[in-house]
Amino acid sequence: MDAAVRVQVPGKVNLALSVSPRREDGYHELTTLFMAVSLHDVVTATPARRGRLSVEVSGEGADQVPVDMSNLALKAAALLRARYGAPDHGAHLRIEKRIPVAGGMAGGSADAAGALLACSVLWGLDVGQPELLELAAELGSDVPFSLMGGCALGTGRGEQLAPTLCKGTYEWVFALAHRGLSTARVFADYDTYNEAQTTPRMVIDGLMTGLASHDLEAVRTGMCNDLEHSAIRLHPAILDTLEEGLGLGGVTAIVSGSGPTVAFLCGDEDDAVNLVVGLSTLPSVRAVVRAKGPVPGARVLSNS
Ligand code: C5P
């Protein structure tokens, strides 16, 4: 049997997302607090001859994921090979998706992070975590966090990470929307409406203090997302999910990253189970999933 390296990679939620005006390179300077959650994609790499790179995708939203070289996981494999591999290194990637596509939970970034780790092991490359993190930053703003996981403060365009203290575990419920949202479109809307109302750093400091001591009330009041208005403008059903969902339970709710997934923070497991039942009945919601966070970043499940 062919060798196979199986890697699991978490999705993320931004507990805080503070956006500054667009930089000259087209990106926005961010201050964000990431948490990795137990909604995982699995990437399996098997060898392929003559340097072939290919991908197949199954699971949640698979039909919306390209399988040509515009696929971010394939780009990741190609970049890794160009920097550290040999031209005859080939791989077939199998991606099993659970993270919603274009959902604001870094699903594409997770697959790219998974491909970097799986191919580095498959090809026996001597590449450490710092080198993988550098490649990850070239591929996308959220890819380094998908590798790292846990809880981290992200600055720059989100790719500069500092791990942060987080005591205990949090219960999340995610309400998935009927369609996806393009991150670039959400940022463009943010520029159009000139909403340079950057959330003050002190709010994020308060959130970090709350996470360090598992103070649910401090976490609740510190959660913020400067992209929320833009996401709602582009996908108004988000507002129904937020408003009607909060009436059903949960401590608070926030649009996850650039949306349209809505993340509900719950007090405990019972709260989360009840909320899943309630949210499932809302017309604005396509599917509901539970997850815990923080969880580790990309890791090898098996290497045979
Ligand atoms: O880095 P990534 O390719 O994931 O970003 C997708 C798009 O989101 C970018 O092309 C850009 O339009 C927008 N973006 C941004 N500022 C960031 C991150 C992303 O404007 N910090």
C-alpha cells in the first residue's frame, strides 16, 4: 500500500477583529484575537509520480472548492516543493471538509496549512515550524494561525502571531449560512462605507485578561468584530440569525471573521445542546454545529 500522511486542521473564530484603514499593499492592518475550534478538516497526502500535484475534495461544501491550481492547498504543496523539495516530489491530496467553505472560519487556510504539514512529512523534508509558518504567511493571512492553533493575538494582516493565555475550554455553537461570503468583498465594503471605527486596543486587552482567567463575562463584553456591519450588508440574513439566535440561548453571538457564519458562545454544554436545537429551526440557518476551543493547530493523525 502507498504511504499516506493524514493531518487534521482546526477552523477558527475571531473573538476580536479590529480593522485599521487599507494599507498601500491592499491589505488592512488588523488586531485580532484568534481561537482555534474543534471543527476540523482532514488533509491526506499520498505520493504521486513524476511530480504530479492533484486534489480531491469531499464533505461540507465540497462542490464549491476548485480542484485546479487555484486551490490553496495545491498552491501550498507547490510552494513547499519549490522552496524545500525536488521537482519529482508529487502528491495527491484528499481533503475531507467540515469547516464551512467561505464561512469566515478559515477553511481554505486550514486546508493549505494541512497540505504544508502533510507534504513536508510525506516528502521527508527537513522543514521546521518556523519555516512552515513563513510559507504559510505567503499563502494567506490566516494560514499561519491554522498551523499554530490555540489562542493567539494576530497583528499585521493577521499573519504575525503571539500565543496568548487561555484558561479552560469554551463551548461554541456555529450557525452556518445558506451561502458563503468572499473575504475580499467584505473588506471592500468596509472601505466603501469608510467604517474606520477601529475597536480600541483596550477592548482587546480586556478580552485577553478575561481569557487568561476564564472570566466569561469579561470575554462576552470584549468580543467585537469591525467587519460585522459589512458582512450583514452583504448577507442580511445574518442579522436574523444573530437576533433570533440570541433569544434562544447562548451568552453572546458574533459574526465569525468576515462571515457569514455566526458564532454563539455558550455557558456550558447544556446551553450549547439547547441552542443547537433552537437554531436548527431558523430559516436563515442551513446547518448548526457544536465545537470547543481552544484546540491545537495542524497535527499529524497518522503516517503509514
Ligand atoms: O490573505 P488572504 O488571501 O486570505 O486575504 C483575502 C482577501 O481579504 C485579500 O485579498 C484582501 O482583499 C482581504 N484582506 C484584507 N486585509 C487583511 C486580510 C485580508 O484586506 N488583513
